[in-house]
Amino acid sequence: MRMTVATAAVVAALLTIAGCSREAGPMPEQQPQDPGPGALTVKLNALSADECFRSPESVPAPNCEKYVTQVASVPETARRFVDAAGSQLNRAANELASGIAAYRDNGCAQGGGQSCSTALTDIATALEAVRREVSALPDVTTRPS
């Protein structure tokens, strides 16, 4: 008899715990892997507001390290939309990657010089080209899809 009461108590406790497991609410839905060109448009618009984009020749190169780090993911992301946009987007993404490499290869985060100013200007020019090509994608919105 003791075993039956103990077993019933354990079963009741397990049922209570199982019933509580749903009280936390629904499980969160998975976010899509690729938010689409709209998310890239938002990022490009934000980056184009940076002083390093607007005045690359007047900002000391070390002050643009964070900007360059944020820009660094753009070429790879943009290349995902080359099939829809065409070779101009691919060319702009390659030019942007080259400008980022020049900034890093010249040690611009530690110092500056004409090569760093040139790299920042090249990055700004290429970023604008990427922005122009992405904004021309069919059905692109500024909201991630």
C-alpha cells in the first residue's frame, strides 16, 4: 500500500511539472537566416551617416577603425545579391573589399598618412556604389524581410 501511495505521489508530481512546462508561453520562432537586401540597405544607410564616410579625407585614419570594421561585412553580404543586381554590384563589392584591405595593410588603425586617407576615400566611394546597386534591387525596402 505504501508503494502505491508513493507511486501515485510521484506520478502526480510529474503531471504537475509537465503541466507547468507550457506556462512560460509559446516557443520563440526561428529568425530567417537571410533577412534580405532590405537589412543591407538599412546598414548601408547607417554607415553613410558616419563621418568617416562623409569626410574621409579630414578624419584621422585611426578614428575610423570602428567604421572600417563595420563596413568589412558589407562586401560578402552584397555578393549574395549579385545574381539579382548584376556585375556592377560585384565590382563595387570587390572595390570595397580592396579599400578595406588597403586600410588594414597600411596600418591605418595605428597611424595615418596619405595612403590611409586614400584608402578611406576608396572605401567611401565603393560603399556608395554598393548602396546605389543594392537600392536598385527589385522589391528592396528599408525593412528587413
